[in-house]
Amino acid sequence: MNNGTQPIANAAELKTAVTEAVHAQRVTDIHTHLFSPPFGELLLWGIDELLTYHYLIAEVFRKSDISYQQFWAMTKAEQAELIWQRLFIENSPLSEACRGVVTTLNELGLDVSARNLQDYRDYFSDTSVEAFIDTVFERANVSQVVMTNDPFDLAESPVWASGNTGDSRFHAALRLDVLINNYPETAYEHLRGLGYDVDATLSSEKAHKEVRRFLEAWIQRMQPKYMAVSLPPDFRYPDDGILGRVFDNCILPVSREFNVPFALMIGVKRAVNPQLQLAGDGSAKADLSSLEALLRGHPDNKFLVTLLSRENQHELCVIGRKFKNLMIFGCWWFMNNPSIIEEITRERLELLGLSIIPQHSDARILDQLVYKWKHSRQIIADVLAEKYQTLLDAGWCVTRSEIARDVGNLFGGNFERFLQAN
């Protein structure tokens, strides 16, 4: 029997070793939209939430004659019933979002062949959220998750002020979309209301200092793993407007001082169809010369980056080869589909080796951790097995312990080292 240090002998043993290592490895999920229990209704879970995920909302309009107005007038339970009927009963649930619901129910031990929505509702009504968190983390084999936390969200602020954010497996990420993308419309008045002496155009050194003070206060309060922003495809840097001033005079200096990476998620087009509400956002190809300029101009800052357009992925890998202060992570949003995950993972391994974070769940509903990681693990295992096989074919020795080491780095180790690096 191979004790882990002996070379793997053949393709069958290799496939088994990789699959076992990937499925046994506990994951640090570095980007989600989940919340710990003290955040109350911000933590979404249960079958009705799972069925009214915005991917499924967008999909149901393609298989139903219901109007937008009729749908949004429904209760959440009624919306869930419509989606269940149209996408799961009257049609086979083949899309990734639909398949994810089936996988989740099955992994929770529910009878998916019965197709009984009330039985699934009864299961969730009979459990507490705290117990369900434990169940989900166990079934997904996730050790910890990083939330998305908006300091401008009035629903979140009281929880942070209380100092009780609950379950220690939930870590913060300081989300700065309002500050960066909506400074004149929203952030300015909010900061003024909190007593920060800022101006409407963020053009004075005093205002810069005040924004830095705001960021520092939230870093002390949240202890975030990173700061983050979602940016449109027409994002440009350098910039002589408010965005440039926020970046150069506020966020980047604080990021360096506190050694907190800045995560950029680039490529989202907001409200392509406003009638779909949250489901109405789209994507487009970004000009990555701005990312290059940011990385080149700030070598002492650390950046986590993921992109929404498939057309940008190869160029991002090439940029990753040039800048050590860049950590590429995950398959974000519309990229989080099996065929694309497989393609991107293979491309990244071929260009960047093991110096990446291959996946994050982007889960908005707690239950989604189960299917998003089950599906992604299988794809990542298949790609890794293929790559290790090419080494065996070339005469290189591979051991189980080396595979476990590599998988551990991909699913958490690389992230932790990047956070700690100076």
C-alpha cells in the first residue's frame, strides 16, 4: 500500500489519489455573500431562498408568460412555487442553477425523486439556522467563509457596532462599492452624517484624510481579510476624477499601511434589464491595461483579482505572470459554470502553475455552499489529474503527499500566505 511518500505507479492510482485529496481538503471560501446568524435576515437559507436565487428568477421568465409586475407582486413562497413548477416539474432542471438545487437537496439527504416541495420545506422548518450552518459546512467540507460587508449598509452597521458577529468561521471583507462607484450620490452624505469632514468632490487633502480615517475605523472594527470593489468593464486607471482620488489618496495608502489586500472584481454591467432587479446585471469585456497600470504603479500593494468576462481570462493569466503582487482567484458569477470552470482552471494551471486560488463559491444562500463546492471539486480534480498525468508520462515521480500539499495550497494555503505576505 502506498503510504503517501512512494511514487504513484499508474493512471488509475493517480486518479484515485487526486480525487481523494480534493474531496478530503477543507476549503477556505474566500468570497461569498453569506452572513453569520447575528446579521439576522441578511443570512439567507432554506428551500424558498434557494429557489428564488436570482439566476433562477432570470431563468423562469424564459419559461413562463408571467409579467415582471406579476412576479414581483408575489410573496417569496409563491415565487418559489412558480419556479419549482416551471423549471423543475414542467422542464428538466438542466441549467447549472437548477442542477445546484437538486444536488443540494440530495446531499442533505432529501428524496429528490419524490419532487415534493412541501417535504423540503418541512425539512428546513424543523431545523435551526445554527444547526444548519454546521450541516452545510460539513457537507461542503468548508472550514471558513469570507462574507461581503458594506460599511454603508444600515442593516449591517448595528451588528458591527455591537461587537457580536457570531460564528468565528465567518470572516469579513470590507466592501467599498458605494465609496468608489457612488461617492457623490451616496457616500458623501453618509460620511458627512457620521461626522467626517469631507467635500463633495473629494478634492482636498483634509477630505482624503477623513476617508482614510473612516477606512481605518472599519478595518479595526471588522478585521477584514481584504477590501473589495466590483467595477464596470469601462473602469479606467489612472483616473483624474473621484475614482482616482479614492484609489490613490485613500484606499491604496490604507491597504499598504494595514497590509490588507484590495480585491478588484471587474466586468459587471449593472441593470442591463432593470425589471429583473438583482437578476438584471450583465457583463462585458474589460480593458486590462488599467489593471496593469495599477499593479505596476503600486508594487507594494497586494491585489486579488477576478474578472467577469470569459474573453478577459487569458490576458489576466498573462498579467499574473508579470506581477507578484497579483493573486488571481475564482470563477466569478457568469464564469461559475462547469464548462467554463474547467477551461479557466486548465488555462491558469498551464500559465501560472499552482500559484492561484482556483475557486470561490460566490454563494448568496447558505445552502449553495453544498452544490457549488461539490461541482467545482469534481472539475478541479479532473483537471489536476490530467496535469499530474502529463508529469507521469514525462517520467516525473508524483506522490500522494505532494498531491495533498498542492491541493491544500489551492484550497486555502495560497490565500493565507498572500494575506500574510509583506
